[in-house]
Amino acid sequence: MATHRSGTVSFRAATALPAFALALLGVACTSSHDSSTTSPGRTRSDGGVADASLGSGGRAATDASAGVTPIFRLDAGRPPTSTSGDASICSAQVREAEQQKLDMIIAMDGSKSMRDGVDGGRKWDLVVDALTTFSNDPASAGIGVGLTYFGIPAGYDAGDLVVSCDVAEYAKPAVAIANLPANAGAIVTSLSNYEPIGGTPTLPAMEGVISYAHSFIAAHPTHRVVIVLATDGEPNDCDSTVDAVSSVAAAAAAEKPPISTYVIGVGSSLTSLGQIATAGGTGHAFVVDTAASTTASFTAAMNAIRGEAALPCSFEIPAPATGAALDYDKVN
């Protein structure tokens, strides 16, 4: 999908891509032959950039002289063939760009209910198996991943466990963001050693994770950070409500750069978590049915998030040649 504004165009990939150079074609069209343009697929006689042939049906063809196969192109439109029989001519310039680095911080619900038994075992153990698979998947290589838990125990009151409501506690990751697969061992070890306990203080947890994301982005300004909130229940401690958490997620998604929130609900009756995902800019929550195939479903959700989090890339559109014009309404 492409969106555009004056001078730039943005593309969003459908799946996660490795960091490689992308070819960008900015196309300017004229309706008659002149000395400032060339036929498609030939090198300009004045030393300009070689053109790329534009095939029929809107598909880009290989420019053998330039050695470039366009991955996508900007179609400025072709004026109708002139009365003299001359076809329109499009000249192209090639640009390269690197995909923006993606990092994610997984906020894991460490509440006592994660120890409940479901089909195949305890919810916690099945989720740990899924994250182990995701972290060691070759398709995840190069993505930065960190890990934090909620709620953190803060002592007992009349024999009942009390969880921390301190945002600063949740701003300290259990495993700092670092690239996979190198960070996979630390993530799996932390998950394997953690024993779920307590309630679900989602509000201070989200505020803390966002605070950590801010500090990470400050140190890595060319990266994009997303949050993956994994929980088996609705917010219910430390004044946590779906509305309050949604408000925090919406504020983070509106920042520049945005911090998007993805949500994975582990269990049934968690449709209200979709409100948090929508507020966080990701449209919908992934709900894992624990009645069957919990590990496979959670793994599939993580893989889908990895794909959906592929980033839009903005490129400057080359200036058209003298006498030509770009039609931004026909950018593909």
C-alpha cells in the first residue's frame, strides 16, 4: 500500500522483510519525444540515469542497461497517445533505502491465573513454549526483542499478596531489548525461571513499558519500537481498567515516532482487549483459544505481529524533467 504527500511516498510491507536495499522508481511522463527524455530501457545520451521499462498492465519490467529490477514503482500515469502517433514516455530515477529497524518489548502477564491448567498443560508453560519457538525462529533473526512482567509482587497485606503499582518498577525490563537470535537464550531462561503470581496491574505495567520504550528510542532514534501485551485477563489491579489502559495506549500510538501496542489474549471472554489494540493503533487483538493448540495459536499470533509490524518507508520522489509533471493521484 502506498500513501503520499508532497515530495514523498510511503510504502507498507505486508510481511516482515530483511534489511536490504529497495529500488524506488519515480516516474515523470511527457506526451511527446524530446531531447531531454529517452525511450524506456535505454541510457540517456546526456549522461542521466538509465530508464526502467514499464511493462503493460502497470507492471514494472527489468531495465537491462541499468541492471535494476524495480520492486515497486510510482506510476505517474500515461497521457493518451498523441494524434501524431507518439506514445508517452516515462523517465525513471532509482533510489535505495534501508528498511527501518524493528524492536519489540513483550509485556507478559505474570498473574497467578497464568498457572491454570488448560488443554495441553499450564497456560504459562504453553506460552513459554511459543515464545521459545518465536525467539529461535530464523524468520525472527535481526528483530530486537525485550521482555518484562506484570504484576510484580510488593509484599503481603493480611496474608494476601499485594502487587506493585509503581510505574518505575515496570520500566525496568527483565530482559533488555537486543537482537535475535543472540537474545533468545536470555529471554527463554527468564521465562523458564519465572513463576506467575499475583494480579493484573495492566495500567502501571503499560505506563512503565512505554517509559522504557521512550528511553530506548532516545538511544536508538532510527529504530521503531512496538509493544506486545500478552495477558489472560482484563486489567483489574492498581486502578487498571480497559478504558484507562486504552487511553495510555492511544497516547503512545499518537506520539512521533508512534509506539504501537499489539495485544494477545490468552483464553476466552477477552474480546474487550480489542479496545486496547484498537487504541494502540493495531486494529484488533489476537485471542488464543486455550481449549486446544494454545502453543501453536500463540506462536501464530507472534508471527502475525512480526509481519504486521513491518514498517512503512518514506522516499523522496525525484523531481520531474523540465516540461513534465508528476500526478500524485496516480501513485501506486
